[in-house]
Amino acid sequence: MYIIKVKGKAKIPDYIQIRDENFVLVAYFRADRPMKNIEKFGWEGKEAALEEVINSLPFGKLQKLEL
């Protein structure tokens, strides 16, 4: 899985994209709101780790997501 933070403009908020190994978009959510259906990815109990990754992630840089 890969993660990227997209910078919003004006009234559009910042967003997070999560992509699979083929770079297909599998999740898209606001950076300031928790991700819903986190159990779909097997990340139950890793919400704090995901939030830490999101907060430290620079805008526009695709990174491998390892939780």
C-alpha cells in the first residue's frame, strides 16, 4: 500500500489517498477526519500509528505505507 497527502486549495480541505501495489486508489479521505472502514484493510488498533504517519507526511510525496 502507498499513501500520499494532497494539499487542498481555498475551501477544499487536504486529503489523503491510499493506493494498492498497482497504484489503484483504494481509499480517499480528509486528512483532518479519521478514516472510516479501517477494518477493511486489517488496520484495527492501528489508528494512532496511521494518524502519526498522516501528520508527518509531506504534501505531494508518495510513500510506502507500512503499519
